[in-house]
Amino acid sequence: MEKTTVTILCENRSLGKRGIIGEHGFSALVEKDNELILMDTGQGLGLKPNAKILNIDLSDIRKIVLSHGHYDHTGGLDAFAGQKGILDIYAHPDVFKPKFKGKDEGEKEERFIGLKHSPASLEKHLNAKVHLLKEFTKISNGIYFSGEIPRLTDFEQTDKRLLVKQGDDFITDPLTDDAALLIETESGPVILTGCAHSGIVNIMHHFSKKTGHMAFHAVIGGTHLGFLNSDDQLEKTMDIFDQYRLKLIAVSHCTGNEAAAACYSRFKEKFAFANAGWRVQF
């Protein structure tokens, strides 16, 4: 098995490498077996300039995975307009639902935060082939798309601020489109998430059930622990990180400062900030 590399292209903060910019959003590149697979595209501000500084040619990417349908994970799709060859895009069917954020104080209406493209516009403007998957699916050698993730824990709940439009009404978005990747590496299985809206523990349990893995080498990406639903959610989550014997917990984006600090305090050398420009090899 060849080495596998994960590079964070977009994230709330930059690592500090000269010229790398941060933005509220997430994008990570997986390099495995001479293939490049991009998970998410950020808002669209940092993808191109950060890729250039990191010597990554976006035209070499032929597969994109969308972790869910929010603008800060899908806004950079237009960077692939005009490229030659078919671009395969993998996502849950609900990624295209009209998504909104509830009104904050002083706001008059709900704010659209969804994917601005339809499947047809992706096919037309990006020369894309859109694969809408609800099931656990192998998308490349040793790389698996989660499909829809069952919500089994009692302490990981949907973020009530996030809405989806149903007719003329707004309802809590169940975020059934939340998806993750499992990557088989020389070091062991690695989980890559966008926001983990379905719950990072639910994601680990799902991949364990689908693959038989009782341990994972790493979890990388957003964990949504910055929006805790219960007082003991963080402690229970960290206990299950231990249960799955994680060697690396590399957090991004929606993890939040307090949850990240707690993870660092407990896991020390196993902890990392997966900021824009961060790169790890397995």
C-alpha cells in the first residue's frame, strides 16, 4: 500500500505558511494511489490561491466528495468550471435541498446557506457526473463514502438553528446529507469529516459496523463539538475517541475553541489543529 496524504486546503484558520488564507469553511485533499480526491471546496475564497501555494494543480482532481450541502463546503465548486474531462461528484441526494440558517437577533429573515447549484447546472458548468448515494459505497481504491449515517447516540442531536425549506415553511434540517470518508492507509483506517452534523460518534460507529474496524488511526476534520447539545456530550465523545484507540485527533472548522482545548488537554501529542495548509502522511 502506498503512502496516503491528506492536505487541508480551506479552513477557518491558516497554518501560518506565507500566503495561505483562512475562511469559514472546509476543504481537504486526499492523495492516494496516484489519485487526487477533494472533500468539500470551502466558500470559494481560498481554494485556488491556497492550492497554488501548496503546489496542487486543481485540474488534476477528477473526484469531489461533498460532505453536505452548506455554502462553506460547496462554494468553491466553480473553481472547476471549464476544466477538461469528466468530474465525478459524490454526495447524498439531500445535498441539494434548500438550506437556511435561522434568524439571528436583528435579522429580518432566514439566511440561505445552501448549495447554489442543481445537479443539472453542475453537469452543464463543470462537466460533472453527479453520483447521489445513500449507501456506504467504495468510490476509489481503499476510499469509502459513508452514505447516510444512522443517528444512534442519545447525546448527539441536530443543530436546531439549521433549517430546510419545506413548501413555504422552515423546519429543522435533519441533515441526512451529512457524509464522511473512510480511508484505508498504511497506518490504519482514517476518518475524514466535513462538519459531522450526524455526530462524530455516530460516524465512527457507522464505519465500524460497515468495515468491522474496532479501532481507527485518525479522525480529521470538523466535529461540530462547538455546538454541544448536552453538558456531557464532549466527555462522552472523548471517551469514545479512546474506545476506538485513535492515534490522531486533528480538528477543524466547527469544532470550536473550547472543545479543541479540551481535546488537547486530554490527548496531548495525539491532538492537532487541521488548519489550512496542514498536511499529514500515513
